[in-house]
Amino acid sequence: MALLGLSLGMSEILTACSTQETSEATSRFLPWRTDIDNNLATEPYETLVVPTFTPIPDVPVIKKTPTPIPQKQITWLCAACGERFRTRDEFTKHAASEHSWRLPEIIRVEHPTYSEFLKEPVTRFDERNTVFSRTLWDSEYMSLVKEAATKASQDNLEALEGRALVAGAIYVDNTAGALHPNYGGYMGHVRNDNGLYGWDDPINSQQFPVSDPAWMSERIKTVARFYGANLVGITEVDPRWIYSHYFERSSGDYGNLEIPYRYAIVMGIEMNWKWINESPDAEASAATALAYSQMAELSASLAKYIRALGYAAIPCGNDTAQSIPLAIDAGLGELGRNGLLISPEYGPRQRICKVFTDLPLQTDQPIDFGMRSFCETCHACAAACPANAIRWEARTTEQTSISNRPGILRWPVNVTACYLFWTENGFDCSNCVAACPWALHSQRDWLEL
């Protein structure tokens, strides 16, 4: 079943066509109904019959046929072009043909679409080299971050309220994601500490028998959505995407990393469009933070469900493995120019968490819906980036810093410049997410063909 996106300014047409919810007969995804006088319409009513005059006593009355009140014609108004339609079906056909564009077909493929861009043997990436980890050990980079922090607004009331907004959004992850005293959220699992991201919860000794991995996979997806996932896919673990070494910012612990589990259940959580669109202000930062809290709850809940079935499972946020290639492998989307996962449903507007397990499952195939060619011609994210951190030119294997993985032909994001802008801004930035045409809150499922 194909989804529809919108032309005429992308989602603006849908906004115009669903401004009000007027009655049960009015769809939240379709234009409001009006009568011919442009007043709010009700269900068609029966013709009322009334006399046109009052009889005079003792005078012969000539009976006349009473003049009925005309019945008003109910119509569907297309607010985009002003045309009216007698039935909802007529309007639906009009909207599909005149004010919509069909999304590219989503095809299941044997190999993820990034495969053709792996120009060298890919080695595992060290978590110590992520841009966030470097703020704790890379002295040159630490100096730049410190300088940028002095430029951030600290004292005005607007900044104070913004920080409070973000603090409330990250509170669940900050408080319960890990119990290490230095844990501040956003990071995920911390060894030797419990919490939502803990790996030491006991496994039920009574094991639920799984004779049909396909059924179990569908059940896992149903349960994951029940716990809060908007997207969910399953893949066999590709060891290349597991970090070669872990680095924990809370504790400073660093060491080799091996994950023995066969499957990764990868989940996406939609970030609020309205608030992401406020980037680079506090509202967007809070939308991201809230998704991190939801990641902790979601992955922990699903891991607990699997452990209660009698199988090992570990919940992960940003820790342990690179989420984006795993999500691509699991069929959730493709890689975009902005370095993020682009899904058909939300574009880059989701956060990703995962659960590793040996529960018998059936995997999903990767998808191809045209992002390779789309991102070659669209530069919306690059144009919106205040740090000029997103590449305008063609793909390259060059690295902007040690935070880029070598050997991949892509648009490497200058994450160093990106993070320095976050620091100077006082809040993280989601401009590249908000600017992506695929991120628009267009309610693509309002009309299906």
C-alpha cells in the first residue's frame, strides 16, 4: 500500500485541508464540510412545510401549495484551491490527483543500500572516538568545547526556563537509565550499575518454547509497539557495527567489547514534529531529551519481556553498537546526507534504541525507497545547518575527524563543528532534522490508495 506525501508546500496543504474538527462526520485528515453559505454544515435535514400566509376568519380560503424551505447542499471544501465536492469520495479523488505526490515505492532488498559505498574493509569503531567521548580525553577538542561554552547564554530567564524544560524531558533517563552517580542521561548502559539499561536482571528459568520464529517476531513487534515503539525491525547482528571498545563517560571505564547475541531488535521513537521544528531552541532539545527517556523505558521493558520468556536480552541506547547501520539492516530506513537514518515514516525524526538477544526470531530485509538519489539532489539539511557541518559536495571517503569511520563513500558530517555549535548555542541543534522534507508532519497516512 503506497503512502501519499503532499505537494503545494509539502504539509501545508494538509494543514489547510484539516484546520478544524467540526463534527463526527468531519475527518481530522480531510477538509471541513460547509454548506453553500459557507457556514458549518450539519447532516441534511428534511424539508419543512409551512404555510405562506395566515387565514382570515370568515373569509373563503383558497388553499395553496406551501412553499418549502430549500434544502442546503452539503459539500466538501478543498481549502487549497477552493473547489467544492458533493461527496467525500469525489474530494478524495481530487486530493489524490491534484494535491499529492506518491512516495517512491518501498522495496525489500537483499543487501542494505549502503553496501555499494563500502570501499574498504570496514573495521569496528572505537566508542572512545565518538564526538561525545572526545570531550573527556581529547585535550585539543576539550579546549575548543570550553571556549564555546563561554559563549552560551547562562543567566537570562529564557535560558533558565529552557534548561528546566530539557531537565524534565531527560528526567526518566537521568534518574533511572543507570544508577551511577555521574550518569546524566543520554548515554545508556554503565557497567556494574543497575538501572533501566542494566544487563544483570535475572532470566526466567522456565523457557517459553518457540517453534515458529516468524510468529515470535510478529509478537515481539506487537509488544514493542505496545511499550512505545513507533518503528521496529529485526536483524542478525553484523559484528562490524558493534563497538570494538566501550567507553563510559559516567565512569571513565574503557575496554574491549564483545556481544555474543545473534539478533538485534531495533526500535525507533518518533520525536515531536512541532517541537523539533523550533530548533535550535530549547523545545527541540527537550523533544530529543524526551525521546531518550522513552528509549530507556522502551528498551528496558522489551528486554524484561524477553528475559521473562527465559531468554537472555540486553537493552541499549547509544551504547554498545552503532544504531544507524543496525536500523538500516533491520529495514527501518536508509542513510541520509545528514548522517542520520531516514525512515519513510518520519525521515530523520526518530531516536533509535535496540535490544540484543538470542530469542529465536525471523529477520527483516533492508529497504530501498530512493534515498540515495534523493539526497544527491536535495541539500535542505546542508542549507539549514548553522555550523556548516553537512557536506554540499558529492560523496567522499575523506574524514573530517577521527569521529568519522574510514573507508565509506558518503557525506561525512563534521561532527566536531556540529557539537561546538551545540555548546555555544546552549542547547543541541536539530535543524538538519527539521529541514528534511521527509521529516514533515504531513500525516502521510491520511489518504491511502
